[in-house]
Amino acid sequence: MNINWFPGHMKKTRELIQANLKLVDLVIELVDARIPFSSRNPEMQILAKGKRRILLFNKCDLADPQRTKEWKEFYEAQGETVFLMSALSPKDIARFMRFMDQIGEEQQKKKESKGIILNQVRAMIIGIPNVGKSTFINSLVGKKSAKTGNRPGVTKGKQWIKLPGRLQLLDTPGVLWPKFNDQRVARHLAFTGAIRDDIMDTETLALRMIERLQVVAVNALESRYPVDANPERPAIEVMDDIAKQRGCILRGNEPDYTRVANVILEEYRKGKMGRITFDRVEEMRDENESS
């Protein structure tokens, strides 16, 4: 199953981001903590080069804490500034605001050294679709300033949002990149809902998710669905067993793959399988060493 999804509006978004970078002092890049590598748009990293950047791991409450720690250390070793949070946690939002106050003071000192008075700190927020940018902004301001939705592609254009203090945010629509060279990255994006389900073969997608869970979170899979999910066992047999357990059965006692696929995808995305991270630091290191 090859996955590529790049609607026309994403090209316009890329151009919008490029045109407005000169207006901001720093860039806040949101990534999904469950896929902290797969959810980074490589084009945005190139576009924002030269700007101070904050790499914000969102949805940490849905990710494996140990894997989140490993990814934080990995990016920090590359000189990145990393902040961990859940946009739905008031405590995390308060921590972030204190953190941004510090960043603002740093930016002010840099400007003052050049004889510039910085009345406001302007930050652009970037990220892929469905990473939680609008939820994050609404939590910051305490009201619905940004449109939200449980599907990718809700935010349509740029929005300037004033926050308490000196911080002003420029929100931009989520944007992917034109071609996924690594189909594992594409699958991870699809698993988490960054690519719209209505363009996907959800039955095959759920099957591929089971295959991946058998590698990265077999205990979580067996705990949610009391089935034998041994990695040596074909994923289709595991899917058949889940269908029987959940009553997703057609006439003739055949599995209803459409229904069971929707169950599996929805329950993962809502965190009902537990805190699972698909990306692995060690896998990427192994691949880089072998290439």
C-alpha cells in the first residue's frame, strides 16, 4: 500500500509560510510525540533554517514515556530545543507560557545588543495536519480562537493570535510534503490520522498497524484485545480474532474487515490501547549506519 497525499492547498500553505517567515522572531514546530520523526516535515526544516526554533512534542499523554525521553535526548544532541507537553493539560500550558517568557527575555537581550527595542515576540507555529496546533492555541488563549477538528486540514489560512504578555503567534495550516520516500513514515502518519481516512484503504491500513504493533507494542495489543499477537503470527489472523471478539462478523461467519478496521484505528487514536510510540530512535540509527 503506497501512500501519498498532497492536496493543492498544501502548496499554497508552503508558499504562505515561506513568505511570512521574515515577520517572526522564532518558529514553534509541533510534532506528534507518538511519531516524533515521522511527523516532522523535512521541507519546513529547510524553510525555517536560520530561525530560532522550538520543537514542541504534543500529545505526550498518548506516547510511550521512555520513547519520548529517548527522542528528546536524540534531538537535543543535535542542538534542538525540545519541550514536552499535552495541549489538553492546563499544567503543561502554564509551563509552556513560563518557558516562552524565558525565550522572550533571551530574544529581547539579543535585540538590545543590536540597539533594537523588542515590544513583542512573534512566533510562527508550523506542523503537519492533525498534530493539534489549533487545540494548542485554544488552550493558550482559553477560548476558541483557532478552528479545531479531529481530521486533518481544518485550519485554512494564517491567523495572528495575541497572547498575554509579549507573545504573538502566527498560526498556519498543517502541511505535508509532496512525496513520501519512506513508506513507513507514510504509514505512521496514516495510523495517527495525519492523512485523511477517506482517501485510504482503511482495511489494509489497520492490517499494517497490527503488523507494526506486533513489533513495537505487542503487550498493549494483547492487553486491549485478548488475542495471540505473537510477532511470528500473521497479522491477518490477529485481525480475524479481533473481529470475532468485537462482533464484527458478516453472514457466513466471515470477518467484517471494514468495521474491525475502524475499531482498531479509532481505539488507537483515542489512546485506548495505551501509550504507544511507533517511531524508534534505534531503527533510524541502524538505517543511517547501513546506508
